[in-house]
Amino acid sequence: MIYQAYQTQVDFMAPLRYLATAADGVLKAAPPWFGEHAMLRGMAAGCEMFARTGISHSRPPFGIDTAIVGGQKVAVTEEVTERTPFCSLLHFKKDVFVEQPRVLVVAPLSGHFATLLRGTVRTLLPDHDVWITDWENVRNVPLKHGGFDLGSFVEHVVGFLRALGPGIHVIAVCQPTVPVIAAISLMAEAGDPAQPDSMTLIGGPIDTRASPTRVNELATSRPLQWFENNVIDRVPLRYSGAFRRVYPGFLQLAGFMTMNLDRHVNAHVDLFHHLVEGDGESAEATRKFYDEYTAVMDLPAEFYLQTIREVFQEHALPMGRLKIDSCRIDPSAIERTALLTIEGENDDICGVGQTAAAHALCSGLLAGKHCHHLQPGVGHYGLFNGRRWSTEIYPVIRRHIRENAFPPARAGR
């Protein structure tokens, strides 16, 4: 069992990493003359690099304590407003009364925690009232709570939208673009009053036949049975979700890192040099990125395998064959939820055209309800984090939300 083998390796290495962390602390606590000795700085850097070879399976904190609203700094607190065994609906509550568009950010269930969207939330907060889907690591969800598949994801989105009520706007990042459009399609067919006013789909695999990437090619290069036999395992006994079948987060991380192995190796070489040279600012930036990037969660096996089959192999949504609980998903039923799609020119996860395919599917929307933005010069991660996200992509989303609020939001709101 690959999961148990991984856990044994983690247990074996844990004392060594602890000793490396302790040695690093001792060396860095040395007198001022320490900084003059390159060999000692190199030893400290080596200890830190070894200590950082492990990965985390716990959600990092969002760490968003304040936001600037109307030019004033206000306190922000996290408040869980809905909870299921698999997900919490987390509200970033601001300590000020101000009327702002309400936004639900649907985070991916793809191996990383919702905190990967920390920068997304931080940018949205000054102008919006923000909630996010905070997915649980299923290795901590007991088997008594049952399974979790694509239909379960759709059910969560519908449930959260109903809990938030009419007048909400949805932003889906990457993988959840498919279940989000499915959820809104079902709500539209049912005439649900909680249908969102707008949806923004960012870098998602709506139709992976367009500009296929290495991720798409991997998913289609082998039969579904290969994935079930080679990457699905059971959670070890020590965890609350013992015996649950999962796609382990450490395997997902390994897959992502091997896609751009040279870049990750160079980043860690640079980190070592920054530590030796005493470039604390550059070292801290790299630390923060990899602390988040190497915090991983397991995926429910049934959800992962169904996503591989329906989204990547059979293209069920664009082919009109996607069914949730025997109900066929028909995006043409969407008539009131305005659609914005956003893609990155250099996205190596979801190629150009894959997300924009949603417009053809949502044929029931009037022309004025369609909007597409192709961001030059960014890859996948840059679509929802970083400078260009904040200065070039976010203004497009902000305008889209305000133009499609009911009633339309005033520019200064």
C-alpha cells in the first residue's frame, strides 16, 4: 500500500527533521559575529533546507485579520456559517456595516486547501462581502459520513447558494468551474430564486478538447482502471477517515511538481543561496509560497475518478451528457446569471479556450450577459494570485459583478 509506505517514511524522517530544525535554530541564535562566517551560514541553510523536505496535511491559516474599506482599516474575523462533514462555508466578516456585493468563492477540491486562494480573498475583501468553500481533508472524515462524488460537490454548491440567498455572485477557480455551472444549471431549470446574479469562471476545464495541456494528455493517455489501480489507496488506520479510499495529496503534489521540476529545483537552489547570503526578504517570499504549495489534502476516490472520466475523458459537459443524480445538465437553461470567463495566455493547466467554451453552452443568456477576458503573460497561478491578478484581472471581475447586481451596485459602493 503506497499510502502506508509514505506514512512509514514520514514517521522515520520526522525525528531527523526535528533535529535539523533545532540545529537551525541554534545556529541562527548565535552571536552577531555568526553572520560573518559563510560556513556557519551554509550549515544553518542546509539544516533549514532539510527540515523543509516534509509536507503538511493540515490547512494553513488564512491570516487575513484586516481589510481596507473606504480608506479605513477594519478588523476581519472568520465565521463558519454552514458546515457539513466535507466542507465549511467560511465568511470573512468585516467589523463595519457597509452595503457591498456578496460573493461566494468556490475553491478547488484538487489537492490543496482553500488557503491557496488567500490572495484572491484578500483582493476581493475591500469591495465585497466574501464567503469561501473551505474543504476538509477527507482523510479526517470518518467513513460513517459516506462517500463524496461530483454530485456531492454540486449539492454543496446548491446548498450554500440557497443558504446565502438571492443576490449572490459566484467565483469558481479551476476545477470547480464544472460543478458550479452544473449547480447553476439545475437551479435555473428549477426556477430557484437563489440563482446567483453572476458567475465568474477562472481557468477551468469546461471543455478540455480545446488546447489540451499535459494535464489533459495524462488524463486521457490511460484507461480509468489504470488510475484506480495505481493512484487510489486507503487512508491509514491512525486517521479519522481510516480505510476511506482516496487519491492521496502527496501523489497529487508529486504530479504537479514533476510538470515543472526544473523550476521547483531552481527555486530551492535559490532559496539556499538567499539563506547563505542573508537575503531574508527573498528567502521569506519563497518560504511562504512553498509552505502553502506543500500543504496538501487527500481527494475522495469517487470524486477524483468521476472527474477524470466525466471531465477529461468523456467531455460529458460540452457533449451534453453530464448527469447529476440522473438529471442531465443543460447550461442553456441559465438565463439570468451573467457569465464571465477568464483565461491565462500561458496557462499550462487549463489551455486557452477550455474555460471560454462555457459561453457556447450557456446559449440561453442574452449577448450582454456574456463577457470573456484573456490575460496576457500569466500562467495558471497568476490568474488568481499576484500582481496581475490584483491590478489587471480583478478590476474586470469587480466591474462584471457591479454591472450585474440586482439592482446594479453604485460605483462607489
